[in-house]
Amino acid sequence: MPSETIITEKMVYGGDCIAKIDGKTVFVPYAIPGEKLEVEIIKENRDYSVAKIVNILEPSPNRVEPFCKYYGLCGGCNMQHISDAHQKELRKSILEDAFFREGVVLPEVKVISASPRGYRTRFQFHDGGMMQKLSNSIVPIENCPCASEEINKYLSEIPFDQRPKGRIHVFGSEKIVSIPEDYDKIIIADDSVAQKRLAEKKSRPQAGKRVNGKKIKQIRPRFEGTVSVPVNSCTVRLCGKDIAFDVQGFFQSNLDVLEETIPKITEGLGGKNVLDMYAGCGTFSVFLADLFENVVLVEHNRDALVFAEQNLTGKKHESFGLSGETWTKYHAETFVGRNGGFDAAVVDPPRSGMEKSVRRWLSESGIPSIRSLSCDIATQARDVKFLVQNGYSLKELYLLDFYPQTGHIESLAVLEK
């Protein structure tokens, strides 16, 4: 296919730049806005095309030499060719665009960031390496400039052919406090262990079923269904508090940015009741418990709630191992009737954003302050728009720069009524 000459326009979510060829949108990975490029179309779709760079005719002044020898091969980073400062500006503009598309008037977007290298404490390795970009092949990495020192120590000391096979989760940080000081500060969790526990649970006789002619009686544990494995447990110290979690579950990879974010979430809050919706292992509840008389945690993942219970030992709280939809439908008004309304809410949903019922309940709740975190800019903008249309004001919006060198964007919206 013959090459084409283009001038790239803006960068879009994910890190690709767009351009036009005969009126059709073309996505160009590893480009920077304003560059003149010679490209070749590698994929044609009805509404758009994907191109690869053949030659950089007029590079952006913000183009730099990537610092990792695996860049472009490993599927991890896609913005190392851009200066660190300009990367942040691009991610900020992409976040702003998402809100502009929803018609939300923005305050000045602020950025919370830390070191652009050596920040990542959490990895998934496949057969000892990283997945190759757009492929199922394995890249046998020896070092990752974005990884923590502890992760790189593991990579340097364990030869590729001696690393565990299959998918494993590795968490390494100087902030780990759950293992003796003379051990390397790293925890390796094998997926097969939890999968075995889950299989064993499913194979156990269920209440109400008959085995050898006898009806099984079983008391439902408070957190029935959990498959947490003790050897996968990890505790880190953040902002002076110890927080435990399962390495195979979700936990932020950039602990430095997380420590900068926590005070922004809790700033100015206090009162009787606070809601931590999609609470996970209680990372934010641990700090909210110092500011409120009672913390309510709602989290459908009961594995995570087991750790939340541990993290909130001695603090007044209530935990609900339920989806947000179920809690708002069956439990929210009962709690309010018994304890009074909420003085604040922290909402940290999955990529799909708040459930419709959660958005609706929050908008009708009268909660004076809502702090909304999100790992997806489109659903964050959608959810904030709904709350703004129902009487809330967007006071502050932060770009949480958890993943330098990538197009991934997280954000924090501060809403008040």
C-alpha cells in the first residue's frame, strides 16, 4: 500500500494521534500532535483507519528518544517518545476534552504527579515476561525503567527461564511492611493458587442440596464466596497508616501519587456518616474513619471486604458485600432512617462508572460533598454531568497521573451541593 503524508492533529484517549486522509480519520500510534509524518495504512475500517509511521518528516519539539530498549515491543508504555512535561499536558487536554464533550463547565484542571520513572510497584507477568504489544508473544524483559527498585531486583536476580510459568502478580515496594526487614520487599502471587481455592469452594456441597439422602445444612458466612489466599496478602504503609490487600486483587501501582491523592480526597471533610461506595479493601475508609463517627463501605467484591474489615479494626463502620445497585435499592434508606444522612461520599467505581441507580440515589440524597474518582474519563465525565444537572457544582478536577509514559488517565472530581 502506498504511503501518505499527513499532519497529526490532537491526541485522543489511549495515546494515538488522529489525522485525516481524504476526509477519513486515521489513528497513528507513537505520533505527537503537529508532526508531519509519512505513514502507511495497516488497517482499514468503515469509519476509520490505523496507520504506522514510516518516516518522521517534521518532528515535534517535544519528541525525545525512548529510554527503554523494549519500547514499542512490550505492551506496557506508549508515550515514552514524548517529553515528560508534554505528556502531562496531553493527558490533561484529553481529560478536558472528555468533559467538554459532555457540556460540563470545568474549573482549571490540576495535576497530581510524582516521578515519571521507577514508579510502578504492581505487575502481571506471563510466563516470566511481559505480553508483546498486539500479540500473544512474550517479551523476556530483564529490566523495566518504570518499575520499582524491588521489581527490578527480582527481574535481575531471577533468570527468565527460572521465573514462574503462567500468569503471576508481583508487587514490590519499599512501603511494604508485612514481611521481615531482611526479606526483599516483594510479594509474588500465583493465579493458580486462588483458582484452586475457588474450584474447591465450588465443589463443596451447597446448603439445601442432598448428599447421601441427607439435606445439607450450612450457615452462610458473612463474606461467603471469598477465595483470598493468605500467602498473597500484602500490607503497605501509606500516609502513616498500614493497609492490607490481596496482591491478586486491585491496588494502585503508583503509591507516591496515591499518597498525594489521599489528602485531596479527605480535605475539608468531617461529620457523622460517610459513604465509601466501591470501597475495595478500604484504602480511603481507613483515613475517613479518623474524620467521621461512622464509615459505610459498599463493595461487591467480598474478597476485598475481608481486607477492609482488617484495615478498619477498632473503627466504627458498617460493611456491605453488595453491588451499589443492590445497596441503594434495599439498604440505603434503611441506614439513613436509622442513623441519619451522609455528610460526604467517596465514590471510586470500576471502568464502567457508577451504576445508574447509584447516580440517581446520589443525586437525590442531598449529600453535601462527593469525591468521585475514576479510571475512565468518559464514564467520569458522564457521571459528573448527571450530578451537575441535578444540583451539584464541580469545584475541582484533578488529573491523577498514576501511569506516566502511557495514555492511561485517572481523575478526581470534587463536587459540592
